[in-house]
Amino acid sequence: MADLTSNPYRLSDDVLPRAYRLILEPDLDAARFAGSVEIDVDIMAPSTEIVMNALDLEISAAYLTTADGSTVSCGISIDAATERVTLSPGIELSLGTVTVEMTFTGVLNDLLVGFYRSTFTDPEGVTRTIATTQMEATDARRAFPCFDEPSKKATFEISLVVDEDLAAYSNSPEVSAESLGNGKRLVRFAPTMVMSTYLVAFVVGPFEATDPIDVDGVPLRVVYPPGKAHLAPFALEIGAFSLRYFTEYFGIPYPGDKVDLIAIPDFAFGAMENLGCITFRETALLVDPESASRLEVERVVDVVAHELAHMWFGDLVTMGWWEGIWLNEAFATFMEIKCTDAFRPQWGRWITFGIEREAAMAVDAMHSTRAIEFEVISPNDARGMFDVLTYQKGGSVLRMLEQYLGEEIFRDGIRRYLTKHAYANTVTADLWAALSEASGQAIGDIMNTWILQGGHPLVRVADGQISQSPFSFGPASGASSIGESWKIPLLTRPLDGGATSAAILEGPTSIAPGTLVNAGGWGTYRTAYGSQELAQVAAHLRSLEPLERFTLIADTWAAAQAGHVSVADFFTLAAGLGVDIEPAVWMVVAGALSTVSRIIDEADRPALSSLARQLATPLFDILGFDAKAGEDEKAPTLRATVLSMLGVTGRDEVVRSEALARFEADTMAGDIALAVLGVVGSVGRSQDYDTMLARLNAATNPQVEDRYQIGLCSFEDPALNLRTFDLCRTELRTQDAPYVVRSLLANRVAGPVVFDALCAHFDEVLARFPENAQSRMLSGVSTMIGSRDVAEKVADFLRAHPIETGMRSVEQDLERLFVGVAFGERERPGLGAALRALTNP
Ligand SMILES: [Zn+2]
């Protein structure tokens, strides 16, 4: 989509890299590195210069050796603005292969991008240092001069010079290690397959590793900081399962030579799919399944599966340019859920994915949404693509297509696509072409309506007719990115049983009475039934499939926020759930209670608490605080949701006092620990804050650390929240701090006070936190819906201080904020009376 000739950030195709030979020597204490690289490049058109990417590197020398063996020194000119370096050999380069050689130095930064450094405290209390990489999207150029575009694939032969006592890892297996006699050793790795620069990785530090296990010929290890060996076995189990699952699903062997799954103490993303050398933040890899909650364990399964899916979809076959990142990430998200669902079918992972789809649809109903596939020109544009629209909306759109076509036809199309484009690059149309071949349908015509325009439709079923219109929470104040019409892969079935039918819905058409729309619940669209039709569906509520029930509840809550149905009608429908054991369904209800708690007048709050108790107490009576032998697999997650509903919104005395007792005794089971901390925070005693902080500082388990960081944000006293904010500025790891600030901003009572503190330290915080996390941190403002004055102040400040990456996400969050404010102003006046009518019928 980007015009190559006019985009100053793009490299030409006249010079293409073929092979890199890279030697790097990091100095962990001095936070610097020295390196040299040889690149064999193919000259595709006569040229007098070679242009590649480099950023924050000092290049001391560059030479070029021609095919006849003569070597010339090159002039070096760096353009920092476009992150490019131009080498001028002073001769005309004719077609053929030449070798470029450069020596350079750089800084091991602390921004968690490129080649960076971080520290951690080992079990003996000693501070240790590591150096590691995060190249995606466009930061390989910070580690070595390179042709840093995904389509410029090449092989990489990497060597590292490291201290004798440090371990070193890269994409390929180690082929040799020799002592250099000066306290250093030279570790050489085998050449990689042809791949993109953003997948290059090297990791150096005092790491330990499990013994490799043999997964049908592929050695698999987990690598971790010292003292964490006991948290590694579960990752090996899911790693082996995923490798086998994907090898079978794709019908193609694993494309690399080995797999290392590496836990990094400071990591900006969840994980990164470097071929054969996958890096993770600790919470996404290291876990004790006995003491962790289901959701914490599920996260490890999800992320390991997601990254391993990328080995094929992303690493073997790669998008040609960053506008195609959705293809990588949406597909890996889709495969992650599919693999997790195969690993533990009893977890119902496709149902909980509904919650993630809701998060994406909430953004996608904003007029400031964007199309899933979106033009990318600069590196900042590329970095701004890693959002819920790329991952969760993209993944759910693929699931909708898969369920429409049938799982085997869809898989056949994927196999064709991967086989045809192995080791190469693609555009989205290549995937549609393969799926069209497999299905005999024009898939591009259908999917372009979902990929190339923003928003999603509302399907209306009323008076025997079915039709579509764009869904939004209100009118646009300016231009809208929400599309007009979609080709909707529509699944329907009779409510009283019978087979599911598939059709493409475009214009209005007739529909038989008693039909369930969005059968299975896979659609990325909303459904609104007329009152007669809704009564029929509601009468079948408990016999619907769990995801169908989830979708009906979620669609009704969206309709309430859009002003199409009343809040009271939504809670009446929720009351009809009875003792449904599906946690995802109750998460929507709990979220609705929490949203209402942000807009309700204080005088009416007791009515809301009483409604929360009315909805959740029947479930609590079954579930209690403790797991029961033989209980349903979904009970633990539901228990946590119910405890939050009762303890926080419901202010239930029994739950509150029991939560405090368990907190004081430090006897919280993993499944309910986070919920208990939330309840304790909502009670608001400052001594409990001090206890949480002490336990955070003593934590050695990544999940426990996470829980206490979030727990610290649950107190309502602004002074306590400001203490937590100060920790974010100073002590907390920069991989975590932005997310803690997000939780603080989302604190119903203290959010505005924390926002003021954030404004006062805005530049300092932006300089400290990783760039990719800044818009995620600010997303906390979307929940500050209690006051229009506050919302306007927030919007004024953030628009006057735009962040460099992800400003589109910030605009979406600001629009969400004002949607919420309008919801509050519309609902607040009659809310107390309506809720009292529900609880005292
Ligand atoms: Zn991914």
C-alpha cells in the first residue's frame, strides 16, 4: 500500500541481502557492544551506493569486496531521521554479488528494544546483568547495520564473544565455543534458514537451562534466570504439545533446528517469536501450575502456543510489509486458542476468547477505529499496529471464517498457503487465494469487507426480516472509520434444535420465526432481536451453547451502552442466567456492574450493591471460597469472579471478612488470590497496603509478583495510589510499571488524582517506560467516565501532549471515555429507582 518511490523509510529492491555473518561482543558492565558484520548482497540493478538501516550505531569502517576479489573502502553517510546509512564505494556496482563489511559500536540501552541490558537479583541477593534483543518491529538496526525490512530475507551466521561464565543463545544451535584466553569465549552458532531481520535474536547472561527434550527430532529447552528451575517443566510440556500440534495441523515440519524458550527478567511485550530462540516475559513462560490460578496457567499455554505458531506463520511465511502484520498476529492468535483448546478442551478456551473479542469490538465500535489492514509508512506506524484490532479482532474474524467454511476446508487452505509461500513473503490476497482454491468460494470478496474497513455490523432480526447496519455507540462527531456494509458469514439454527445453516448476509432478507442468529457464537458482529424474537431466544437462554449465551449477554450489554436497551433490561436478562457455571458470561455481568459503579450517584450505590449480591449469592452458595473435590473445571475461575462481584461491588460482609482473614493468614489459594486482594483493597485499610507491598518485595514467583502489583491498585484512598504511582516512577520494572499505572488510572475513586500526578511527571515517565507500553498505560483513562469535567481535562492534556507511538489508540480510548460519560449522563437519573425495582420486585 505504501508507495515505495515516495516513502523515505523504505529501502530499494535494487540491492538485496543474501547472507549475514555477524560477530558481536557485548560489555555488560559498560553497557556497550562492539561488532562487525559481513553481508553478501545481490546487486539487482547497476548502482553507485548501498543503502541500509542503522540507528544509534557508530560505524567506524565499511569495505566492499566485488566478485573479482578487489576491496574498496566506502564512504559512510548516516541519516538519523530515516534511520538509514548510505555506503558509497566510489565505483559503479554492476549486477552480481558483492560483500559488504562493517565494524561498529553501539549502546546496550535500557529501553527494552534492539540490543538491550537489564538486571535482576539472583537467589543469593546479588545483582546480575543480562543483554538480550527485541528486534520487532524495526529495531534490528539498533544492533547491527542491516536491510531491516521483513521482505529482505537472508541467512544469519551469528557469533558472540562473551564472558567465560555467561551463557549465550541465538536462533540456531551452537556449533562451537572456544576460550579466547582473556576471560572471554567465542560462541559460534549455525547459519539460520532465510528469514527476516526482525526475527534475529541473541541472549547473553547468567542463565540456566533444562536438559533438552526430543520432540520428534526437535530439541526443546526452557532457559531461565538462576533459581527458577522449578517453574520450567510446565512450559516444556506445553512447548512439546504445541510443536507436535502445529507440525500436524500445518502438515509441514518445524522449520528451524531447535527451540529455546527463554524467560527474560525485563521484557516489553508478552513474548517474541524469534526463530528457535523465543523470548518471553517471565509470567508468560515460568509457572508453578499447582499454585497459579487457571488464568495464569492459561496465559502460559496461550503465549507458548502463540509463539510456536509463528514459527510457521510469520517466520517461515512472512508478511511483505508491516501493513500485513495483522496476518501474522491475527493468525497466531487464532492458532493459539485452537492449540490451547486442543491441549485442555475442558477449559473452554474458545468461550473465554469471547472476552478478548469483546475488548476488540469495544474499540472497533469507535468512529476512530481503523481497518485491520492499515497503511504503514514509518517505523512509528509499524509499532502502532500491535493492538487489539490486529490481534483479537483479526483472530476472531479468522475464527468466524473457519466456522463458516468448515475446519477441514480452512486447514486445507492454510496448508496450501504455507507450502506455496515457504521461505518467502506474502500479501493478504495470497491467503485469500489459497482459501478460495480450497473452498471454491471467492474468499477475498467476503473478507475484504472485514479487513479493509473498520467497524463491524449490527444484525437486526425483527418482523420476519434480517438486515444489517454499522454498529456504533453513538453518532460520529467528525469523520468515521466505521464501514457501511459487510458480507457477513452468517450461521443460523432453529432455537428448538436442528442443523446449523450457513449463508452470506448482505441486503435485507426474510428469516423464519424461532431462528437463532450467530449460531455457535463465532461472529464478529452484534445481533439485536425485536422484542418478540428476543423473548423466544431468552426463553431458550439456558439451552444455548455457552458461547451463544455469552454472545447474547455481551450483545445486550453493548446495546445498553449504545442506548438501545435499558440497563435494567440488561440486568433482568442476566438474572435469567441463574447459576450458569460459564465464567466468561459472568465476567460480562461483573464488567457491567463495575461500569455502572463508575457512573451511579453515591445515594444509589447501596441499590447496586444489593443487585450484585442478588446476582452472585446463589453462585457463591455453591462455590464458596474453597475448591471442592471433583468440581467442574470452570469453577475456580467463576469463583474468583463471584468473590469480586460480592466483595467489591456487593460490599458483602461475609465475603469481606473472610477475604481479610485469608489475606492476613496468607492462605489464599492461587485461583482466588487476585480476587481476594481486590476485595481487601476495596475494604481500604492502610496496614493491608503495607502488607501487600512487603509481600511484593519478597516475591520470587512471577505470578505472585503480578498479583501484588495489581492488588496495590485496588485501594480507594488516593494517598495510597500515589504511593504506588511513585513506585512506578522509581522501583518497579519498566516492563510492569506502565500496566500498574493503567490499573491506577482505572481505579474508580483515585483515577483522577493519579492522572494529575501522571501529568506532573509525564515526560519523565515517557522517557522511562518502553514505547510500546505507553498507549496501553494511557488506556486506563477510558474508564474515568464519572465526570465530564474530568474527561475533558484528560482529553485536553493527552491531545496537547501526543505520544510518538500509538496515538491512534489514545484517540480511541478518549472516544471510549466520552461514550462512557454520555452513557452515565443518560442513565444516572433513573438508575437508582430502576435498580431498586429489580432488587425489590
Ligand atoms: Zn504474535
